[in-house]
Amino acid sequence: MKTFIIGLLGSIFLSLSHAQALDSILLAPASTKNMPVQRLHYEFEAALLDIGVSVKSRMFIENELEQSLNNTSITDIIKIARPYAVSMPDHLILVQVGLIENNSPYPDPYLKAIDMKTGEIVAQSTTLPLLDANSNSIAAAAAALARSLEKRLDKAGYEMHISDIKPWGGKAHLLRLSFEGFDGCEQEAAIQIIEDEFPGIVNIDLEKAPNHNYAIYQVNTTAQTQRIRKWLQLMMVETGLRLGTDYNIYVNNQTIRIKKPDVVETFWFQCGF
């Protein structure tokens, strides 16, 4: 019994030590004058938590600093919070999300991530233009940005997850992914997004492409099939397609099929609209 208790205490100590060294995200306050940006901010935080990324409460930071960060610019937040960040054993990543207005009627969702210890920009990302401001489209854009940020920070050596076992992770397995009714450009655009954004992707290989609008890929991934399905559905929302009306998705064991009529066009800037 004594040995068991000592082992348990040691395990708890190691867990606490690991938790203290866990890098985390601090979200910069969203503009209160822009409702789509506020919604994007809210959905982005939810998407980070969904993939297990540690998000530091701004209220906690403000209590530590004894100062509110509302209506504070990114530059001022860094000046105020950097001494606190430098004193921590882990890294605090300040992330700003927003919408870039351009000549198009559709703004581009973006993020910028800054390491508070060094002041360096460690990640920047955009995703497909926001075709409309409904909640589903904003949630899809936020999920894409969150996945992209996680992959970039992971590659940069940051440990952003609450545990050693990532919630989307597991043993690598092969998943067959088929695109039916998607031309070559649409397939390439989709595969690029999957490779760049989806956590757990090891590699993707073309299995066969018997004609110009049909291809099967082998996806080597640590993510569970249902999670890949969820991310694919969110990706399709970004392109402006509605499930059950413009396309369908079918899952059977280790196979996912995405099928749409040839005449239905997906929006990817590489392929037009």
C-alpha cells in the first residue's frame, strides 16, 4: 500500500509539473463593433478547445496583471503582459483573429499568433473567404483557422495539448477518401487543405483516378474517421455547399466518399467560383 501511495503521489507530481509547462493560447479581445468578428472569435475558441488546445482565460491573465485588456491594442497587450509571460516556465501565445476586407464582397478570415516571451510572430494563416455571415459559415472558418494554428505551432515545437494523448490522435491508420464529381483542380485544392490543416495527417497518396472527376486517395492519419468526416463537412461549408442538397458524404468502415453532381461548383480561389 505504501508503495502504491508513493507511486500515486509521484504520478500526480509529474502530471502537475507537465501541466505547469504546458504552452497555452491567449485570445486578444475581439472588436465589440463587429458582430461577425465577435462570432468568429467565439467559434475560434470553441474550435481550439474541440481539438484539445490549451486556452488561457483572459480573466485569469487580467487578474494576474491587475489590469483589464479590453479595448487594448495588440502592441499594448504585449507591453503589458510580456513581463508576466517571461516569468512563466511555459510559453503564452497571443492570437488575434479577424476579417480582412478586400476588393471582393467576401472578407478573408485570418489569424496572427505572437510568442509573448520573444515578441516573434510564430504563425499567420488565412482561410477561404467568408461567403456569408451565417453561424455555420463562421464556425467552419473558425475551425479551419484553429486546425491550421494547431499544426503550425506543433511543427514549431510548442506543446499545446492538455494531455500527452491528443483528443483526435491514436495509432496511425489508412483511410480511403474518394471524391466523386470533383474535377482535378477541386481535388487538388481539397487535398492541400487536408494536408495543411487537418491534425494527425501523416501523408496522402493517390490510389487511382479513373477519370477527370473521380479519384480515390489513401490517407494515413492518426485522427479517428468520424473526426475526419466532421472536418470534411466543415471544409465543404466553407466552399458554400450544403450537405444533402449540393453534396453528400458517406462513411463505411475506413472509407469516406464525398459525392456531388458535376454541375455543382465548389468555391476555391484556385479553381474559380
